[in-house]
Amino acid sequence: MDFKLTEEHLMIQQAARDFAQAELLQGVIERDEKQIFPAEQIKKMGELGFMGMMVDPKYGGSGLDTVSYVLAMEEISKIDASASVVMSVNNSLVCWGLQAFGSEEQKQKYLTRLATGEIIGAFCLSEPEAGSDATSQKTSAIDMGDHYLVNGTKNWITNGSTADVYLVIAQTHADKKHKGINALILEKGMPGFEIGPKEQKLGIRGSDTHSLMFNDVKVPKENRIGEDGFGFKFAMKTLAGGRIGIASQALGIAAGAYELALKYSKERKAFGTEICNHQAIAFKLADMHVAIEAARHLCLKAAWDKDNGNNYDISGAMAKLFASQTAMDTTIEAVQIHGGNGYVKEYHVERLMRDAKITQIYEGTSEIQKIVISRAIIAQ
Ligand code: CAA
Ligand code: FAD
């Protein structure tokens, strides 16, 4: 067993760290306050190869492994979790889904531009009445011979208005339940495709979340991903990798808050000494450090499983469950260590605390991760 990162891994980690400090830190408070999408920053992330990290270079990607992706996600998320959710959706749901299951034509037409960040993508599974219970899809894709007619509503779609390409999960053969579901590629501007108003959110406020409405949208048959009825498997297999991305986002949020709290505790004095010398504060730092290290190991193990052809459904779910709890616990304590300063925007930790919460909700709530994990261990 080797816990040492390779030279290449360390280079990617440093490049992401430098980029986050140089390009994301500035303006992050204003983007959060005014819900501004980090458009310029995402463009630069594309130019640096962060938007299609695991995509084969022949489709414009960086051809890197999942470990590299985890390292980069952690660094970007330490500074700006809104930018990192855009990165995560584009990399692990949209690009990976198309690379793994798309046709050659779909890869040439869409993946090549998604992987370079020229355009970004969205992954559309959730509906008003189908969130955790994802097999209950109501959006319909009626087979009309050479095309599908899509009707319905998707909720909570990240990159909802900024994406150009949308992977939409819809029911074609309701009698077959989840085995009748398809995954279709929709493009912005297709007649009948409407984008609802932007959601006003607690955290990741720079990211762009919308409902989408489909009213008789004509989608060519060649835009179906995989065989007829493969859509639910597509969503589950894709989400298994997506959960590694969100686990790494949670890890980054926790690590960012911890680094700020550690620094602050060495500078702030109370009762004649730096507050880190009070054992109550020192023990909080110890707990944060241990939990973050454990979360990092779970994230890297899940990535290693994926890179080595092992099953990563369970290791990814474990990483997401634990890292998101760590993000919540750590950010709350980071605010506490900052005292009153923790409660105001300029010290960043209040934002990280608000951003942390979503990691326990999207790409499968913590309860759903426990369903996935418990089913697997009971079946053993
Ligand atoms: N890989 C392949 N197939 C899988 C799978 C996996 N990881 N997990 C489940 N399946 C298959 C099952 O094998 C089954 O197919 P068969 O009948 O052919 O065997 C089918 O999917 C249905 O599975 P279950 O019987 O287990 O279905 P269920 O309804 O009991 O539970 C669930 C499924 C795991 C709870 C699932 O509905 C789920 O993951 N829900 C959470 C939804 C979610 O994560 N949404 C995220 C939206 S995207 C997002 O959030 C992005 C963002 O914010 C940034
Ligand atoms: P529900 O499913 O209604 O769950 C409500 C509560 O009940 C939760 O605590 C849940 O854990 C619990 N619960 C439900 N079923 C069970 C059970 N069987 N056992 C125990 N507890 C259970 N979706 C997309 O498709 N694409 C996106 O890009 C996307 N981005 C998002 C961005 C944001 C900011 C948000 C808030 C959501 C996003 N989502 C996206 C949707 C997200 O994946 C769902 O919100 C999530 O899966 C939960 O679904 P729900 O909101 O319908 O909650």
C-alpha cells in the first residue's frame, strides 16, 4: 500500500490551489451575496483542463485519473464551492456519462466542446415528485418513430440557465417502470424547452439552479444515450461517480474552513494568549483535523477504486456520507473559533458553513447514501 501522491498528482493539486487563490478568491464574497455565476472563472478552468479532467484527450479532455480530479475538486472547493459544483456536474455527470455511454457521434458533437469548457452541461434527474425516489419519473419521452416528444418538469437543475447541453432522464414505457426510462440529450433553445426563474439559495449561491419545463420538445432519436430503457441505469452509474465529486467538494469546504480556523486561532488573543492555547479550541482543531484526514482517505479510496476497475458504488457513497457530515461539523466549529468575526462575511467561514449543507442533500441525501451502503452490507 502506498499513500504517496505521484509527482503528477502533486502538480495538479498545486495548479488547482494556485488557480483558486489567484482567480477564485477575489470576488467570491460578492458573487455569493449577489448570486453571480462565476462565468469568467469557469471559462479559465476550461482552458486549464479542469472541466473535462477525466475525458480522453482525443475528445478534448485532460486524460487524467479520478484521484487527480479529487485533488483538484478539494482545492477549488476550499475557496469557491459554487465554482466547484459547476466543475463537478460538468466533469463527473455530463462528460463522464457521455464518455462512458454516449455514441461516437454524440461524443464528437457534444463531448469535445464540454470537455474543454467551451460549453457546459447539466444533468436533469430530479422532479417535483421524484427526488430521492428517482424511479418515479413523470417526465415523459414518447417514442414518435424518428424522435421523442418530451413533456414534463425537472427541478433544481444546476447550470440550469448557463448550460447548453442537458442530459434529461425521462419515462418512455411507464408499464416497465425504471426499465422503461431513457436518457436524452437536449439542447438549449429547442422549441418547447423553457427555463424557470433562478432559485434563491442558502449556499452555493454563485451556482445557477433552475427548474426546466418541457412542452412537446422534439428530440431526435440519435440523442438517446444507450439502448432503449437504459436511462435509469445510466443515471445510477453516472451518479455513483458524481458522488465522489461531491464528496471531494465537501472535503474541500471542510479543509478550507479548518485552514482559516487554524490560522485565526494562532493570531487571535484572549486571556493573554493566542486562543489555540486554550484546550477547548485546540481540541476542536484536533477533531477537525482527524475528520478531514479520514474524509480525504475515503475520497481517495473511492477514486482509486474507480481508477482500478473496482466497484465504487459503496466507497463513493461512504465518502459522500462522511465528507458531507465532516463539512457540516467543521464549518460550524470554524465559525465558533472565529467568534463574532465568524458571523460576518469577510472572514469566509459563514459562507463555507452555508455551502456545506447542500453536500448532505444533492446527488443523493445522506439518508439515501445510508440506503445504498446498508443494502450492500446486508446483502454480503
Ligand atoms: N449502478 C447500476 N445500477 C443501479 C445502481 C448503480 N449504482 N443503483 C441502482 N441500480 C439499478 C438497480 O440494479 C435496479 O435495476 P434492476 O431492477 O435492473 O436490477 C434499478 O437501478 C432500481 O434500483 P433499486 O431497486 O435499488 O431502486 P430503489 O427505488 O429502491 O432505490 C435509489 C434507488 C438508490 C434510492 C435511487 O433512487 C437513488 O439513488 N436516489 C437518489 C437520487 C439522486 O441521487 N439524485 C441526484 C440528482 S443529480 C444531482 O443532485 C446533481 C447535483 O446536485 C449537483
Ligand atoms: P425528498 O426526496 O423529498 O427527501 C426529503 C427528505 O426525506 C430527505 O431528508 C430525504 O433524505 C428523506 N427521505 C426520502 N426518502 C427516504 C427514505 N426512503 N428513507 C429515509 N429518508 C428518506 N437534481 C438534479 O437532477 N440535477 C441537478 O443538477 C441538481 N442540482 C441541485 C442543486 C441544488 C442546490 C439542490 C437543492 C438540489 C439539486 N438537485 C439536482 C436535486 C437533489 O438531488 C434533490 O434535492 C435530492 O436528491 C433530494 O430530493 P428531494 O429534494 O425531492 O427530497
